Amino acid sequence: MRGSFSSLTLKLPSRFELKDGETVSLKSEDLVKERTFCLRVSPKYVDDLASSLLRVGFKKPSLSFRMGEKYSLSKVLIFPWELHMRIYDNGCIFSHIEVQRKYIQHLLGYVLPSLEESFSIISKFQDVEINYKLDKKLRKVLEYSVFKLNAPRFLLPWQPFFMLSAFLVGFNLTKRKIFKR
């Protein structure tokens, strides 16, 4: 599929103050790691949050690699981008924005961590805080870094390729059986 697809601009805290008063400055390469920041809700409300997210259109993604999370949920934000949240038993939520998983480009690195988008959605249902390195609470963001996630120029749905490959393998196996006789 060829076309003009939406790019996304995301901002992530690059300099911030922690609850204990420490000021932290991060380089771009640390900011783009999904586990630099964790959104945290009370562990006793993890199931309620997942139910709320499912009610507003999040789905359990197919073909998702499990990373120990209790819930893996995604929702299309704007074509071709989807927000993917991994929610853990301890109330920690890691999230990122990526190309929809029905396209091959999903596997090709079009991905950035999501804080503001996820925070905005989660805060409608639960009290949520932003933590640095899992357990250090952010008090105040002093500076943001802005990242642009450029959309691919074309999108290749993986299902037709998978179906064609399955057909060719099946045809090849059948052909071998026919000619062995």
C-alpha cells in the first residue's frame, strides 16, 4: 500500500527532577529505550485498568511477544500508528507507539516510547504517576526532547505474503509427492 501516511511527533522528558530532589539529564539514546520510564498505577487496580482500556477500544494484540506482562493491549491512534501497552502485576506500564502489526514494517523499527499519550489515556481511569527506572518518581519535567516518528513511504501487509508462502510450500510438497511415484 503506497500513500501519504501520518508522521507522529512525540516528546519525552530529557531533564527532570525526582521526588527526592535529584535532577536527571538523559541523552537521546536513553530516551528512546522503552524501559527508561514506567507509568505506575496501584497494583490492586491493574485488572480494572485493563478492563477500562478494553472498553475504550484497546485489544489484545495477535502476534505479540510476551515479556512477562499480565496484559498486552494495543489500539490504533492514527493510521498507521498503534499504541501498545504492557501492563505488569506490580502496576508498572511500559508503552510505545509503532506501526500497526498487520504490516511488515511493524518489525522494522518504526517505534518510540509513549509517555504523554499513555498517561493521558490511563489518567482517565486511574491515578497514574511517571517513574524513572521503575521506582524513582518524577516531581517535575524541566525539559523535553522532541522526536519525529516518520511513517513508512509504503506499507506491506504481511498476510498476503504469508498466504502466498504457505501456498508455495504446499504446492511444492504436493508436486514432490506426485513426481516421486
